[in-house]
Amino acid sequence: MKIGVGWFSFTCCEDSTIVLIELMNDYFFKWNEFLEFKYFRTLKGKNDFTNLDIAFVEGAIANSKEKDFLLKIRENSKKLVAIGSCACTGSPANQRNFFDKATKEEIGHILIRFEHYDKVSPISDFVHVDDFIPGCPMDEKLFLKKLSVYLNEFGILNA
Ligand code: SF4
């Protein structure tokens, strides 16, 4: 049995994705025994976000397109985990929330053109989040520890 996993990136610099890929140098073959990355666009061309056991979500939410996809991910995942500070708290991807009035006016046309929300928000503003792995980028030791706990929850022991 393999656990179906999705890795999703919203508004952010995607450094936790890089951390995960670096971890694969050490863990790819081990993980391959019990994890199926069903959605991971950095690795694969064909992706499927339906019927996931665990969805890992990095980045903050900046527009309705991202929010709508996040809602679909939630509907299709047994467990949803926020990855990195941007997903957990909105920061630092939400820097523009704190721009002064003049700077906000200066970027106003960009927000309109790309249909962005006035504010960038953490994912928990829109969906229930089962767990949080903070850090900028994510704390890799904590990720490995928590991944092992999640896999135990899904019946994979000694992962
Ligand atoms: S938490 Fe840090 S490393 Fe992760 S996406 Fe945000 S800015 Fe980048």
C-alpha cells in the first residue's frame, strides 16, 4: 500500500520545495516504498490532486484562483499540512500587506490586472489545516519527524 501525497505551491519563493528535493537525495528510494507523489509539478508533468491522503501546501493565498484550488485540495485530502512560514502565517509572502499608501497605489494596477486580493493571507484563513510545519524555509528535521508520525497514522510503521 502506498500513501497518496500531493505537494502544492502557492504565492511564495518555493524554497521548501527545494528543501524537499534535497531531502530526496537521501530519502527517495526509502520514500518510494510507501509514498506516491500524485501531485508534484516540480517533479512530474502529469499530476492528479484527487483522493490524496496527505496534501502538503506551501505559500500564501493571493487571489481567488489560488483560493478555489486550495478549497479543492482540501476536499480531496484526508490530511492537509501547511508547509513553511508563508503558508502558516502569510509572512513573508504577504509583504505587500504592509506597504505604505503611496506604494499600495503604485502597485494597484498590477493587483487589478492579475485579479489579486487586497491582502495576501495564510491558508488557514480559507481551509481547515490539520498541522503546521513552520520555518523559512520549512524546518527539515521537523518535516521528517512529522512525516514519520503521519505515516504511522496511515498504518506505515517504522517509516
Ligand atoms: S516560508 Fe520562506 S522559504 Fe518558504 S516560501 Fe515563504 S519565503 Fe520562501
